[in-house]
Amino acid sequence: MAQVYAIASAKGGVGKTTTTANLGATLAGAGVSVVVIDGDIGMPNLGAALGIQDVETSLHDILAGTADPQDAVYEGPEGLLVIPGNTTLDSFAAADPSRLKMVVEAFPDVDIILIDVGAGVSHETSVPLSVSDEVVLVSTAERDALADTEKTRQLAGRLNANIAGAVITRVEPGTPVSDTVSTHLQASILAMIPEDEVVKESVAASEPLATYAPYSAAAGAYRTLARELTDRKIPEPPEPPEVFTKTSAPVVTPSNTTEQTAEESVEAANKDNAEEEAELDMDAWASAAGATSRPTQTTSESAHTNAPTENTPATEAQQDATSTQTPAEPEKSAEEDVPEDAIPFHSRSEEEPEERMAQPEITDAETGEPHKDETAAESDSDRKKKRGFLSRLFR
């Protein structure tokens, strides 16, 4: 014989339908044969919560005497058997709640029957309590909700129904509710369902947590409720499959494809910048190598031109006169004016990380011989030749 539970509360909106759907799916997923009945004659929503809508035959047809109980059974998630209601006013007017006992007795071979009871205290809500073996009270931790649920407890007592306990829903983490519940509701707490956004999502998706979000805190709380209520072993869901394993290749998604493209773009941009900087360093080094110490020459003049410009009209005679009037320090060679750190290094590549860029060879205009490295020692004759060469170069 099936064990019949009424999921009830006089307060509306506390989660009776959600509790019926999730408790039934959790038990069915554990191998328990379960039938859930939408006993809310006035406002049935259990079928929609389990993804069963627009049915041809409903509980209201059975209560109206126009259909048999087996004609209104539909399979829901996890193999759960569902008898949904009809939402039309005509079906409500034709339904006789007293026929509910006949519906319950039509399924003697199932393990558990859950009846979703409507809100309020009326004949429609009294019948499900009277045909049940035990009543599961549902309430939030608010004072008014607990007070209304207490009325349901008292009504069940008058109908000789046993109280299995209470389910407190929408509990905020860290909120003490035991004292509040014990003050306003004379029932032990079977389980506390945490306030969890995933519960609203599952309701909107018309899917129980057992399949929608089995690893959520709320789904775990409903498994606790199933164990406490039925004394059955309700296993935890298996560990979720790993997306990445040591032997598998990473899953390619549009996001990481975009990241790879961005990294390649940055690498290419850095390579281009390095090449441009190397070219600029070469130009700066070459300019510094041919620069003169004359104060009349401006930075806009090209260091590579050999022809005199209008901005530098000084003649060799004027330079000689100036040199005879004021004793000057020995003129440094062009190579001596170049700081060591101005000589660019070759941008390192992956193939040759340690090689330096070969420096361009500068030759003397008269002799055609290459200039010596600024680090090498020079003779006085070499310095005189260079001074003469530079003097003629910038006339």
C-alpha cells in the first residue's frame, strides 16, 4: 500500500508546489516509485512546474466523474508519475474534491503518493489532509506565514492526520530560525531549504532541481528532506565530469579562440615595434657618427650630407682665424663623440638570441679605409687625418 503525504500550508506562496515537485523528483531519481497529484483544485500549477502542460485529461476530469485516474497520468522528470490539474473555471466548478480518495486508492502498488494542497482553510484543502497518512507542513520563517501554517496543523489534527514535520523554505544563510519556528509552529523541522537563485531559475525552466541543478545547495536540502521523511537511502549525485583531463586536448571555445588571436596580434605588433626601433637606433647612430662640434649647425641639418648648406656659411679661413685667436682644446673625432650606449644592438630573434647586429662599416672619404673602432687606440697621425676630413666635409 502506498504511503500518502499531503504537502500543505494555509499560507500561499511559501513553496508548497516547488517542494512537492522537487521532493517527488528526488525520490523518483533514487528509484522510488512516486505519484504526485495536483490537489490544488482552485489554482493548479504542479504540472507546469514539471514541464507538463496542455493535457487532454486532468485531475479535474477525474473529480468530475468523466475520466479514470489512469487516464490522467503523465510521465515527468526522473520517471515521476504526474496527475496534473486543469486551470479553467469550468473545470473547477465541475470538480468534486471528495472523489480525491478514489484517486489515491487507484495506485496501491506505488511506493509514495504526494498531494500538493492549495492554500487556505476550506473544504478543498481539508479533503487532501483527510486522505493522507502524514502531513508535511511548508512555511517560510516569517511570523505571519508560520501563524497561518499553524492553522493547517490544527486542522490536520482535527482530521486525525499525523504531522510528519515542517519544511522551512527561503532560509537566508546564517539566519537562526529554530527559535522563531518553535514559537509560532508546533512542529519539528524536517529540513530547511536555503534561499537560492537557482530555485527560481528551475521554476522558470519548468524543471526540478534534481535535473536542473543537482549540485546546488537547495537540491541537497531536498535530498535531506527525502531521507528524513521516508527513511530511505537517497544517494548524492555522481561527481560532475571533468572538462579537461590529463590525456585530453583542451576544449576549443569562441572565447579562447579570441584570446589566441589577440596574443598573436600583440606578438606581431611587438615585433614590428622592435624592428622600427632598431632602424631608428641605426639612423641615430649614423647621425651621431657624422655630427660636428660647430655651434652654428642646427639639429635639422642632415649628418649624412657632404655639401655645405646656407645655414653654415663659415669658411675654412674663418675657422683657421678663429683657431689662431683662441687656443682650443684638441678636437675629438666623430667616433669619439658617439656614446657607447648609442650604438644599437641587433634585435634578438628566436634563432640567434645572443648575436649582436653587425655595425655598418664607415670608410674614410680620402683613403677608402675603414674607420677604427672607437674603443681601439689611435695614433696622432690618424686623428689629424680625421680632423682634416671632417673640416672638408662640413665646409
